[in-house]
Amino acid sequence: MNLSRWVAVALMQHTARMLPRNRTLWAQAMLHEIDLISDDRVALRWAFGCVFTGYTERIRSIFTAPKPQLATPYAGVKGSDMPAQQLNRISGIAVLTLSLTALLPVAIPFVQMLLGHPPIHSRDEGSAAHIFQLSVCLCGLALLLFLATSDWRKTKAPILRRLAVPIAALALAFAGVYFMNL
């Protein structure tokens, strides 16, 4: 078996594997047809045509397949297995955790000032500033996810209540950065 015949057979076997299940008889017929072609170049052209047709059928079956109906509302993410309510709860916890994490690098120098130790300013920002910056950025992303997955048909009071502590923590953190020149 020369190279072009070997490639043609390999292409046909690949095409038979990737065809949709409702085309298995067609795949078997194509595999038998290539055995009946004596010219290797013609067999290779036949194999390329079958690969093209096979992928066309595969794509067509994807778009014409019946879509499964979801039993519960999802978070709007296609293919997601996580309900919006669970995603909302997790993102709410993340907003609270990240806002308190952003407050921590500001609260430590403030406590040091209360104890009589002035904050030391160096030329480099230091790891505390990077922790603050990353916490604020990630908190913003978690807040967007929280707001996107919130159920706005209900009253807005529970949503605002869950955001009261994180907003206060971020306001204190930014006020501390501003007033202490951190």
C-alpha cells in the first residue's frame, strides 16, 4: 500500500468515526467504496470529498439537533450547570470577602497610627498596595456577577442589604487611602 492509498484509508476511517450516528450506514458504504477504487489518486480525491461531506453533515446535525429543555433557570451562561441563585450566593460571599480584604491593608497602618507608630512611606508601593488593588478589581468583577445574577423581580431591599457591609468596607478603605496618603 503506497502513501496516497494509506492517507485515503486513514481519512475515510476518520470520516466514519466523526459522522453523526444516524449516518453509520453511509459511513460503512463510503469505507467499502474506497476499496473498489483502483487508482490511488482517485481514491485520495474521493477521501477528501468524503471528509468535506462528513464535516458538513456533522455541522448540520449540530444545528438541527433538538435542544434540551432546561428544568431550572440558569445564570445566562450557555452550557452552565450552576443555577443563578447559587451563583448569586457565591458572588455575594466573594464581594464581602474581597471588600474586607481591601480594607485590611488600610486598617493595619491606621491601627499603627493609633498606637503611636507613624506609617513608613517607602518608594515602592509594597505588597499591601498590591493586595488592595487586586482586591478592589476582583471585588468589582464579583459585584458585576452578583448584580447580573440577582433576581430583580423581588424587592430591592434584600439585595441592598447584602451589599451594605461590602460598600461600607470599600468606602472606609478608599477613605483611608485618601486621608493617610497610602
